[in-house]
Amino acid sequence: MNKRDFIKTVSAASLCTLLNPLETLGFGIPTSSTPKKVLILGGRGFLGPTIVKSFLASGHQVTLLNRGKTNPNLFKDLPIIICDREKEHKQGLKAIEKEYKETYWDYVVDTWQKSPKAVADFLDEFKGRFGHYHYISTISVYDKWDKKFITEDEPLNPLPKFPNTISEDFRYAIRKTLAEEAIRARIDNFTIYRSHGIKSFRVNRPGNPDSEPFWPIRFYRGGEILLPNVENHHIQITDAQSLADFVIHCSESKIHGSYNVATHPIPFKDFVSALVFATNMPKKLHWVDGDFLIKNGILPYKTMPLWREDRVGFYYFNIQRATNAGLINRSMVEIVTDQLNGYKSRYPKDDIRFGEIVNGKQLKCYSENKEKEVLKKWFSRS
């Protein structure tokens, strides 16, 4: 399929996801005329490098605060505060050099989530030493996902008593909700970003096939591709670069509050169009009824990504507040291409395999053999 034919086949709504809105409108990424001092908590993991690079590109002065263990070769020229926020009684924070503790930070960006007590400890220890605090949260903080277009005003998860120690353990959604509670109880100069399945050049668990982007890789490999034919099938994700740009925009424009940060919900078929456009690889697409897939062991969400039938609101979070505040999402083609380029850099031989048993453990998604098996059954049905 060439570019001209492709454009003819997608709807006007699809094109909104395929064109770069910044270029279309003639705008560039806003940059600050006065460099600010930025402290990134983390900065070398999954989302952190994208945020660091975006602040640097905007002309700001960036310092990292982390343990120095994750990707230590990244940003070696930047100042780094070696600090373990997981130590009890603020021992890691209290050991920070006086030079940094007495610095006034214009912006602080917290990319970390493990312990809500660590979030509270940082805010207490650095009280009055920063101008604007940014926290990367998640749509998992919402209690019920039983309707479409949940806004930021919906009830959050019911919470246990706030932990007294770093070591108290809770599931991910409760940790994030507790961290948000700690922020709101201590400061009002904050922005909270509730992300939704972040997609990036990087992955959150390098070396683990389960973290790799299934659909971009599958289309990159080409051949005959199995797809779910499901009524009202939409998807919604958060683009790491668009999120980072929004953090900078909120910093420079002094925008506070809580925001759902994701793409608009788009039909899955439009997502497929972006995959075709980005890879130009598929030989043929086979749309198979969802019930048939389930009957043959390809299950929504568990083995087939970006298909979910339970939790009505899952791919339909309302992002209007964020777009009104200045969120501009990159095109879906750019997002997919970013993911694919990241995969190629990690696996230049394109040698990961999905859905197979490795060291006695079943990997996620489904294997090439499983796909061929289900397609064969689909073609031979009476």
C-alpha cells in the first residue's frame, strides 16, 4: 500500500491521529527564555530519560536525584545527587550534600512510584525549596471504571491508613493513590499526570520480552496478520514524549492540578492503519471474530494487547481538561515508529519471541505458531 492509497482509506478522524498537530498548526514546542533549575527524581529509567532530554532541549538546567544504579551511563555529564529515597527515617535524604539541600529548584519532577512514604519524605525534607512539583501518576488511582469518559473529579481508590514506614507494601494502584494523597496534604504548587499505559522508545523492563511492543513488532515482521474483529473496539494510550512536552508546558505556564494524560480514544482499526503506514509490511490482514479468538485461546488483554472487554471505561478516559490546558499528542504513526525504533536498538537481530515457554515460564501474548494455528481453523470453518 503506498502513501496515497493509505490516505484515501483512512477516515478524517484517523488523520487527526496520523498528522503531527504541532506541524499542522505551524507551532513548535514552546521553550522558556530563562533557564530554570530542574531536579528530576529518577531520570534514568523508563520515562525519565524522555523527560530529561525534553527539559534540556528547552534550555533548562537539569540535575538528577537517584541511586545511581539504573542505566548509570546515561547523562554522565549532568550533575547527579546520589540518594536512596527508600531508606527509612529519611536517612538517604538527610545525607544529601548541603550544596544541593540549600538550592532552590524551580521545578521538581518525580518519576518514581514504589513507596508513598518516600514521596511524603521528600516533600517534608525539601519543604520551601522548590517552586513547582510534578508527579507522574496513573489512571489506576480511580476507584471504578464502570463508565466511559471518567474525568479527574471521579472518586479515587478507598485507602488504608497512610504508611508509617517505607517498607509497608501495597499494590501499585494504592501506592499511587496514597502518593497523590501525600502531595495534596502537603503542597498546592503541584501538577499530577495520570498516565494510561505509557508507550515509549524505551521499555520498563529491558531484556524481558513481555515488555516489548507486540503490535509494532508484529507488523514490522509482516506476513499474514490476525486481528480481532470486535464491535466498538477502541484503544487509548499515553505517549511518553507528549507527556514530557506537557510537563514542560505546565512548568513554564505555571499550570497546576490533576490531569488525565493520554491520547483520545481511537478505533482499533485506525491504530492498525497507523501500523500499516509506519511499517508498510503486512502481506494480508485477517479480521477474525472476537468470540472465535476467545474460543481458541487468544484472550482479550491477557494474550492479545490493546483489546479489553471488561471494565467499560478502560480505553475511554476523558482527557479534555489536559487538552484545554495545552496537551498536544504526537501522531500515532510517530508513537508507533518510536516504539519500533526502540525495539530495533535493543534487538538488532529481531530475535525475541512472544507467547512461548522460556525457562519454564509462559511468555505473554501469543506465538507465531499459535497465530497460524488459529488462522488455519478460521479459514477451514464450515
